[in-house]
Amino acid sequence: MPRLLYVPIPLPNESILSILYRCAKHNGLQRLDILSSACSGLQFSSLGLPQWYLGRAHQVLRSDPLIDETDRKKIDAIFPKKVRINGQIHADYGTCQIHWSMLRNKLALCPACIKTGHLNIMHNFEFSEVCPIHGCIYITKCPTCGKTLDWVHLKDYHCPCSYDLSLASTDVVDKSYSIVVYEAFCNGNQSFLERLRHCMMMTHTISTSKQRHTIIDFCTKISLLDREIFFTEIDKIHDLTPSLHKRALLAPFLLGKDPAIRDLAIQYWCGLEQVKPEQCGNDCPCESLPLTRKELNYIFASKEEVSNLIADNKILPIPRQTPIIKSLRFYRCPNLCNTLRNNSTIEWYEKNSAAIADAVFTPITLADAGEYLKTTAYEIGRLIRYGLIKGLALPTHPFISTTKEWVKNFNDTYILKSHLDIAINYKKKPLKQLTNVLQQGLKTRLGTHPPPTVYYRKDLPSFMSKALKALADSESDVTHQHIRGKVIRKLINVRQEDMKRLQQLKILNPKYRLNEKSYFQLLYTKSDVEKGIAWRKKHKTLEEAAAIIGCEKIFLYKHFIKNKYITPIRLSMYYLTDAEVAKCSEHFNTYTTPAKASTEVGMMVEVFKKNFLDSGLLTPLPASHPHAIRNQVTLKRQDARDALENYFLDKEVPCRCIFKRRT
């Protein structure tokens, strides 16, 4: 390993590239290509390659005899480990894991940071365009020659054309949202950073925009999940494209992977009403809006129509826009607003109404709405199609949704015949003067199926209104309420086939009682609900336990249950007690197996056994050990990791990708 005259010690939150620049400068080598030659090659073929844990640059710095163990740990801490989480490569910085697409492949510099002599770690990431320390917009090109910064051939931050990059003039802007991202990274706010990445993927124009920092700020604001801020930011886009239909305006957010952002987009959709525009404005930017094929299919509500528009050259393919999603092909519709205006399937309103952020807005599924109205999800869907309940067609599951407010508005005005029958106990038929709201002129709307029978509440005679009120009072009296098995099963959150087993275990004690239709049914009481919920809180399914432990469900079964390390309750599936989950979690975090340890570094099991078990470097737990699992070779996890790290250091090759699964 080559010797250096000076090894820089990392400053707080300093980027790896900054350390390499300082190392080259203070060793009198000036440029990184010269430093690489002096160190027998530091893998400088790309910007990201020398920045990984146990890469050549890391090994040269940490193995130098000039540094002590304390400084070595500081150097180890700044180099991220390459991990694979759910099939995606991430950079593990300790506090959080950053997706590979968020790592820069081109150099970006803050002139103010250059003057201080070191660069902040946020220079490494695509989600940072403004320095959180100085508020300067990063520069990526030389102001003199106009070329992209050549990070390997910079000489003390001087471009090969001899221009001093610390003198570059750059705008100083508001850095408050850049600080938000910086603090999220330092504090390990993984969920926020993942949401920010998803939001950047929704914003396809991000790599081509001249005001890229404003789009990053926009994504940061959206990722905060503040309802008021979200509506304000979408309103700004809507003001730029007032004639653009909300299907196109909100398509990226409705189709996005983040459910929290999708819920905010659903509320905005429900509140925004647009009148059919006369024509598209001359300054409307809709013709340059990049859209994916999936978004186009949703906007036009028809795959066939999108295919026809592409064939007629009314939708044109454009070059791929953003490095975050290189594999996607993008399209633009030169006359998007007018094309949507002339589309007969697009819904317009009689007046314009702005979306208002409502804190109590809660979208619910058709099944939840059915429980509220004492009917089925199918009936709710029919009422939505007939226009009596306002509904929302979504591009993702559950595809059709409504809200509590819309269902309540229906219930305040109308009454279903099925609910009315329950109230009067099926003893009297509805009076002839009651007219079905949907009886006239709507029977053919859904083909041969007759419309649901719905009455106006104001038309009900007094005895029916009293019966409905009495039914509502009895349902609100939970002390004497008898509950059906379907309802209690959902409250306890178990499968239908598990109900009988819970009765055998004396957890539930149902009895045959008269129901509202005057025949006997197996019903439960409030006491059954309380006992069932209390039992369920203390017992976890395999999936729930795996999420708590941090392992795969199949590993939990094969490693702990199949080998009789724990004996969970067996119903239609396994249920683990809290003590069993804690026991498995402690074992999983303390011990490992040859197969698990080798998989984490991409090594074959046979190679692992040959180098560590057969050679005696690692000693398995004896069969008499209380934490030993039968039919399994059990190793201490920390010993296995230390042995693997020493193995790769001796090999002087970068560590292979570590596999993890985020639950």
C-alpha cells in the first residue's frame, strides 16, 4: 500500500471528494489524476466509484500508518457502504440510506465552500442544489470556458482553463428548504428522504429546468406533507396552466408510489372544479410538459386513444428527461389542453371552484361506506354510478373511492329501502306514496339491472322516521348491542376460519340470538370484542413479527419456527406472542448463520465455510448453548462481520454489495 506524507482527517459533514482534494493538495500532487497515479490507481473512472466503503481510496486513507485508531474510525464513518434494500442499491451513511439515483455523477461546487477549503457532504446528492451553509446555487460548469467541471483534473479548484472557481459568481437564494433536507439527512429522517426521491421522480422536468433549485424546493415542500403548503404549491402550477384539466395536473401525484402524497392529491382533486375552457392560452406551457405512457393512459382514460394519438403524431416522443428514471420514455402533446377539451370522456363542471385544504377530509373505500350505510360495497358503487353519492375514480387501488362527508350528505337526504326494512322489522311494506328516487328514466343507465331503491327522508311518514331513530339509538347503545361475526372479525383483524378456533380457546363466547330480521344468528357481545382485541394485541402474525424483527417472513418461519426455537399458536396461520417476537428479535440481532452472513456480502456459502469455518476463524455455538438452534450452524453476528471485513481488507478489493431488506 502506498505511503502518503499527509492524510486529511474528515471535518464534520465533509464530502469524500473534498477530502481527496485536500489530500492531493497537501501531498504536493495538486490534481486527483496525479494522486491516483501515485497511489497505484484509485478507481477514478467515474465520480461515484472512489466514494464507496472499502474502495481503493478508502483503503489508501485508512491503512496509512500516519493515522491512529480514532482517526481511522472517522475516515471509515464518512465512506458509505453499498447495500441492497428490496432489490435497489443504496448508499448507507449510517444515519440513513440514500438511493443510488440520488448520488451525483457530475461535480457540483459551491464557490463559498471552496473559499473555506472544504465541501459540505450535500454536494454529493441530486436533491441538493443550494448550499445549506452559504445559500449559493451550485455551479456545474466553468463560467469562462463553459465546459462541465472536470473533477479529476481540477488543480486546487482551478479549471483546466486556469479559471479560479472560487471567484465564480452565483446567485444567493433562500436556503431554508435546503436546510430542511440537510437536517433530514443528518437526523436520519429516512421516510422524508424517500418521499423526496419519489416526488423528484414525479417532477419529470427536473433535469432540464434552468431554475432547478426552485423545483427541488417545490419537491421539498411537497414532501413535508403539510396540507396547506401542498395546496399552495399545486395552485401555483394551476395558475400557470389554467386551461389544463386536473387529470393532467395531478396525474404524476395520483400515480406516484408515496401514499401520503397521493392522499393529498386526491383531496385536491375532489375540491377543484373546472369549467370547460374556450381555448388554450398562448403562453400555456402544456405543449412542453413531459408525460410517461402510464400518465397519458390515465389522463385520456383509454389506452386505445393514446395509441391512436401517437399514431396520428398528436402525441410525440421526446428524449429522456431525468437521470432518476432513465428507462422511461417520455412524450409531449403539442395541443394537450385543446385535446382534453374536445375529449367527450373528460368531466367538466358548471363553475370554477378552487380546492380548499380541509383537515377533516378522509377518503374511504366502498366497503367502509357500505358499513356506514348498512349495505354492501356493490350497492355503494351503484349509488356512485347513479350520481347519488359523489365518488372518485382513482388510477390505483381501490380505483373507486368516496369520502365520509359525501356519504354523510347522502344519508342526510336519502334512505335505502334495505335500511328502512330493518327499521320497521320487515312487518310493513313501504307506503305506495313513497317513490323511488331512481325510478324515473334511469333504469336503462346500467343496462338491464334495476336501480337501487332509494327514498327521500323528507317523504317518510312519522312512524318510519321514529323507527329509524329508535334503530339508531339502539345501535349507539354498545352495552346491549349484539355484533355479527363479520364485524367482530374485522375489529379483531383475524381470518374468518380463525373465529371457530378462538371460540374453542374460550376467547370468544358467541350465542344464538334473534337478529333484526327475527331469526336466530350467532352473535357476539361487547365483552367478546374487548377480549378478542386484547388477545390480538398480544399476538403477531408472521408478517407483523417479521416487520418488527427486521427480517423476511420466510426466514422467520424456516429459521425459528420450523426448527422449534419458538412454538407459536397455530390457527389458519401462525400467531407469535410478544415474548416470542422479542426472543427472535434478540437472536436475529446477536447471531447469524453462514448462509445469512455470506448473502449479506454476496459471497457463496461454500466459500464462506471454507475460509471461516473450516479454517477455524469462526467457531459456531455448541449444541448445548441456550441460543443454539437445532439443525443450524449459529455464529455471533459481530464476529462474522469482523472476520468478513478483515478478509476483504487483506484482499484489497472493494467490499461487495451488502443485502438488506427494509420493512
